[in-house]
Amino acid sequence: MPPMDADIARILIHRNDIQRRVRELGLRIAADYDALGGDMTIVSILAGSLIFLADLLREMPSKKLKIGLVQVSSYREESVPGTPETLLRLTGDVARRHVLLVDDILDSGGTLRRVQHMVRQAGAASLRTAVLLRKPGKAPPDVPAEYVGFDIEDAFVVGYGLDYADYYRNFPHIAVLRPGMMR
Ligand code: IMP
Ligand code: MG
């Protein structure tokens, strides 16, 4: 068995299902932003959204848009969402543009709340948020996500960009780690 596979307890969402869903989201987002008019900037939150972002972009090949990035420091305990973290910086052209924020997962919403605030402060003409995953019941009403790939159970997941201690981002499926792999 390949070394990384041994760490995985079960696959929650297979890469084929992710691909199909990301294609749907990409088509819908491109159509919605066409209807909105004006200029579009996609702002992606590093590093968890990297693979989602890349696949989403490939599904909107004729959309004229700019890319920005937000880096969030990760000194917090990675498996304990909601513990403190610090925003580092926002790059990209946001002022007076229609911004789509892209993140891997909406969990407690702490991260997205801060980045949504940051993008509004930077003068975005409008703001919507796309997340690949959402843990139901935990996402607060003041942190909206207009585009959601999958609602999942309340488990810590890795793969397709999501990490534990910066590992497993390259695992192609969304998966749950074996008990004992997280400490
Ligand atoms: P929130 O601030 O609690 O919503 O957490 C959002 C951030 O925590 C995401 O951008 C992820 O980087 C990380 N995160 C939350 N839940 C998970 C998970 O189940 N697996 C991996 N990373 C997670
Ligand atoms: Mg992360």
C-alpha cells in the first residue's frame, strides 16, 4: 500500500465526484458573474484552496478575471478550528471589482469572517464566497457562502488541498484520517 494511503481511514468524497461538482460550480459561477457585469477578481485563501481554485479556474476558461491571494498564518493547532490565527496579507486587485472569495472549507467561520471583512474594507463592488466543503450546523449566519460544493459530516478531513500539519494536500480524494494519525 502506498505510504500515505495507510494513514487514511475512509474516503468521504471520491475525486470523480469532486470533479463533477467543481465543473457544475464553475459553470454556474461564470454564468452568474457574466450576468453581474463589471470586472471580476477571484481571491483565494492559501493554502487549502489551491487545488479547488485551480480546478475551478479550468472550468471557466473564457471568463476574463484577475486572481488575488490571501495568506493566513497557521501557527494555530491545525486540528482545532477556531483557535487564534493572524491574517498576513491580501494581494490582488479588489477595489470596485466583483470579488469571489474561494476557500476549502467553511467550519466555524472564523477565517472567512475575517477575510470577508478584509475584502469589503478593500472596496470590493460585491462579494460572494465559494467553498468546496461546509460542515453543517457550525457555519454562522453572518458568514455566508453562496456557492457550496458539499455539505459534510462534522469530521476532520484531508485531501484535495486540505491538510493535517501541512500533509495530505496532494491526496486526491476528500478523506478522514485514521484515529491516531492526528496528535
Ligand atoms: P474555520 O475558521 O473554523 O471556518 O476554519 C477554516 C479553516 O480551517 C479552513 O480554511 C481550513 O484551512 C481549516 N479547517 C477547518 N476544518 C478543517 C478540516 O476538517 N480539515 C482540514 N482543514 C480544516
Ligand atoms: Mg488550512
